[in-house]
Amino acid sequence: MQWRWLTESNFNLVATGVGIIVSITVIIQAVAAGVTYLRTRRIAVERMITSHPEIGNTLTIVNLSDKPLMISAWDIVWARGRPWGRTVTMGAFDGNEDSVGFTIPPHERKRFNFLHEHHFPTGRKTQRRNGRLYCRIWLAGDGKARWFKLL
């Protein structure tokens, strides 16, 4: 006779409470899975910058995640830091001239060499005049660019 308090109306109340708890648990797990997915889109940019057009500058985009990385646009710009954000002072290279976008498989890298006519100056005078050198990458589905400091 321990269950006398469990009348039909109380049972409905208990069942509703359990349903709410289960729903909240499922929602929390779904949000955590979404956050995990967003965090797994890791990307790095490696560079080798030289002042000689014959040797050239090398930029390597590395996909550190377990999923393919879809890059919709990218470029290399000179920019200055401002309290309200960065201000682009000059474009060094527009990566969208010859391609619409590309995909980097998981744990792979894509290398770009900037030789001769595509070489951009990186000397001290250029840095003082234009600020810092950045690579901006737009991932598919993201509205904002990710900025990577090169110099």
C-alpha cells in the first residue's frame, strides 16, 4: 500500500515531469553535439615568407579536423588593428581570381606558392606603411572570415 498517493491525476503529473526531464536531457545532448561539431572545424595556416620573388612566398592551409573543410573564399591582405576591429589597408593577393572554392580532406593540407608575378613584398617599409599581413579564410556556412596573422 505504498503507492496510495499514486492516483490517476498524480500519475499524469509524474509522467509529465519525467517527460520534461527526458526532453531537456535530449535537447542538452543535441546542443552539445552541435557545439562539438563547430569546435571540430579546426584550421591552421602555415607560412614561409621571403623577400625574393624567385624563391617566393608559401602559404599552407591545414585542416586539423576529422571532417572535410570547405573553403568558399580566401585572400591575403594588409590590415591595421583598430579598437573597433581591423581595417584593410591594401590587398596583397586575391585567392578568388582563379577558383570558386575548394575542399581540404580531413587532416590534409593545401599549399600555395607565390612566385614571380604573384610574389608580394613583405619588407619593413611595406609593414610600416600597411600594417600587418593577414590571410582571411571564409568557410562554407560561416558569414565572417577567419583571420590568420602571417606577419
